[in-house]
Amino acid sequence: MALKFFMFLFGFGLTIISCTYIIFYLNLLSIGYNFFEYVKFITRRIECLNIFVGMFLMFITMVDFGGKDEFYL
């Protein structure tokens, strides 16, 4: 249970950091990049791609894959 909680927090942190970088890189649009160049740029940056890792970790921790029945009080 505690491992799932910390995995969720780690995934949430990665997602927040990635979204922050994506928003920071929006400044590229003001210096002459068009939208397609912006998307191409952020898909090549590892800090922006961590959003998928973070969402995957959060999804894995929230879904019950039919293991033993656990009762949460």
C-alpha cells in the first residue's frame, strides 16, 4: 500500500515537472517558432516526455489488476 502511494506521488511529480517545462517552452512561440516547430521541439526533449512516464505510473497505481481482495478502512 505504501509503495503504491509513493509510486503515485513520484508519477505525479514527474507529470507536474513535465507540464511546467512544456509551459516554459511556450516562450519559443514568441521568438518566431510556429506551432509545429514547437511541438517538434518538445517531443525531442526528455524532460517533456516524462509526462508519459508519470501518467503511466499514476495509472498503474490507481488500477486494481484483480489481485487479492483488499479492504481499505
